Amino acid sequence: AWTGGAVAALPPLPAPSELERELLGARFTLKAVRVEGAASLPPGVVEAVTRVYIGQAVGTGELREIAARLSQLYADRGYATSGVVFRSSSPALGEAEYLAVEGPVSQVRFRTPPRHASPAWLTRQLVPDADAPARLDEIQERMAALRDAGVVDRMNASLEPLPGTGRSELVVGVEEPRPWSVTVDYDNHHSPVVGARRPSVALAHRNVTGWGDRFDLRVGRTDGLEDASASWSGIVPRTQVLAGVRFERSDALAIDPPAFRSLDITTVSETRGGELGWQFATRASRTVQARIAFDRRSSETTLLGLPFSFIAGLPDGRAGADVWRASFLATQRGEVDVAFVRVQASRGRVTTELLEAPEAPHARFTSWFLQGQYARRLGEGGAQALVRIEGQYTRDRLLPIEKYGLGGHGTVRGYRENLVLRDRGALASVEVRAPLWRAGDWLRLEGAVFADAAWSESAGALPDALPSRLSSAGISLIAAGPWGLSARVDVAQPSRRWLTDDADLQDRGAHFRLSWTVP
């Protein structure tokens, strides 16, 4: 929200001096107009304004009119503290000279100091370039980006003039949310092999140091799985450099089918990683980032307490890989839609011993991953459409921890989680969602229809009993209730029901999630 005299940051034009009256009193034929300092205006628009007056007889009124029209070019583009003033004229030469004053935000003042975010960090987010001319639409977009990131609940600002030509002060009011959150989930989003139903607790803090960094911690458990993950990410102060670290660990015991329990098949997996990135553009309407990451991944499998491998070429059940990843991410938001694209290239090497075998993973591998999402609001009734496509391509045989998984709530609904693990594959999903019923702010119900389809194959055309194509269609019910409660249920009809026994809700095409966020 904007208040105050945003367009009044430039002081009123001074009355002409005696010398100016003498120079401007007589009319002359204008042959050339020079405008200095108009770095933020395209040359073509300045020329379009001044061209009209070339060859015309001009006097005081016309020369000031030129200044006003040039200043309007800044106002039309949101430059609230910029404008053009008349400098001098040469009737003998038929020339007039103007000066463009491109006023930056000279300082930022908070009406009340922020409780959680650092004032210096917020200032840099609102005014990343202290020398750039102040532009209202860009400041508004940066404010919206802070709201979208959850850093602030509300933010209003006004530009107030300061002494001196083109100088202004951005006066900001901030209302901040509680920076931490606790969420408890219960879902069936894991493979029945290790137990599908999983309670979990997630702790998040959106502003640990006050500089916009984030910390996340999650722990969960099923009948056969214990897993935990922790991550931290943030922007290096006074730069556009992103940095982050993460750790994940899972201890799994195979429990399905029940005969597996007596075999004591266990797998322990860990991932340690870090990343650096650069933000090329950070606005509410557009975000562009480039990142480079390193992951050190490992897994160890045992049978009856002894190392055992289910993967050809791995003699002792141990698998490890060091992987470098380079990615490009872009988000574009409009009034009624949002689009996201991610392109990632991975290059890695297996760090454990490999034996010669036709189906053994390649010691060095390269893979490409592409993801695109698009969401659009349909009309004014709250309906929306969501489209997602993604895929992975490689020419190499990959370790299971690097393969592309299909099946389950996040890919092809109606099938077991990660039913298929292959080297390369592709996915397409379409969903249309619409409000069904609302009881004030107490309860909201939405319904959705969706269709998912996927294809996958193993490198080298290795034989596989599972099909290369999966698809399904179904309906969803989504609820948001009081006290931070929410729920979602997806029920899908798969194209290949016979792939698994009817032993779990996932085998019947049902996926659910119950969630409670501490108010």
C-alpha cells in the first residue's frame, strides 16, 4: 500500500532568473535539443518528444512544455522522483539544453523497527541498488516478493521528499509473522514395502539470523522406516549469492510382503550436500536463479545382518556416489497465472567398487532433468488449472539412488509409491480444481479432477517385468479447516490395476494426507 507524496519528491521548478527572462523573452527557431543524464529512458522516446518542436518557433512556454513532457515520460514509467528541468538555450544557435534528474531512494526509514528481520537486510531487499532511480512498480514488486516469501504479513510504504533535487526517503511500515512453524503430518506417501503410513513432524524457521535465511527439520516414521532431514539456506549478506547445506538419512526395513520381515532386509541411506547460487532477478513477477550443488550419497544393504547386494555389480551391498549438479530455475507470475521451469544437469561418479556385469551401473554417469509447471486461475469463481511436465534423460545405467521414480501421490496417482525405478522417463499431469463449499473462514472444500501419464525405460534396454507406460485418472477432495488443520484425498483409477496385490490403500488407488500446523 502506498501513501504520501510519492510524485512530489522533486521540488517545484524555480521561477526564471533575469538572465533566463532575457534569453527566453525572444522567440527563436529551434534546431536542436540536448537532454543530459536521461540514462533510464530509451533514446527513441526522448527524440519522439523533441522532434515535434524542431523547426518551430519557440519561446518560454514551449521550452517549459518540453521539460514537462519529458518529465511525464519518467512518471509514466513509475519513476516517481525523476524528471527533466530546463538548463539553458542559445537562440543564436537555435539550441536548448535540458538536464534529467534521476532521483534514487536516498534513505529508508522504518516507522517501527522490525522485530525479526534485520533492518539492513530489508533495506537491501527494497533498494538493492542505492544509485538506481526510484521506480514505484519495482519497489511494489519487491514488497510483494517479501510477502510471498512469508517474511512479512503486511508492508506499506511512501516516498517522502528530502532537501535537494531528486532526493527522497522511503518510509516503510512492516507487520511480521511469527518466523517459526511446526507442522504435524500423517499420510500414506511411502512405499508399502517399508510401511506406507507415516506420521512426521516438521519444524521451520524462516528468518534465523534476520537476513532471510531458512532452517528446516523433519523427522518421520513408518512401520519399517525411520527418516530425518535437515537443511539451511540463505543469501550471503550484501550479495545476490545463495548458499545452502542439507543432510538426509533413512533407515529402512522391508516389511511387505510379510515374509520379508524374517529376512531382516535393511537399507541405510544418507545424503550430504551443499549448494551455491546466484539470483539474476528477484521480483514478485519474475525470479531467475542459477545454482551449482554437490551431493555425497551412500546406501548400505544387509540381509540377516550381513552385507548383501540386490544390484548387479555391487558385491557387498554398499553403493556410493559423488554428484555435481548445475541447474537453472525461473518463475514468472502474472495476475492470473504462474509458470515455473527448472533445468538440471548432473555429473557423477560411483565411489564404491564395481564388478563387471551386464546390468552393473556405470562408474561415471551424466543425466539431465527438466521440470515445468503452469497454474492458471479460471474465471472469478476460484477454479484453477494446473499442468506439470517433467522428465529425466541419461545414456548411462544409474545407481538406484539416482534413478527416476514413478508411481504414487507425486507422480502417477493410483499406483504404489515408486513402483517403477528407471534410468530415464517422463511425466505429464493435468488437474482442474474448483471450490465446492465454504463456511466463512472456518472450513473450505475444493474438488479436483486429474489425469496422470508417464513413460520410463532402463538404459541399454534391459529386460523388466513392469510396463514402460503408466497412466491414471481420478478425483480429489481438498479441505482447509480451523486451527491450522488441512487434508487431501486422491482416488485414482489406474490403467494397469493388476501390477500389485490388493494389499494396501495405494493398491486401491487411494492417497491421503492429514496436516496440522500449530496456529
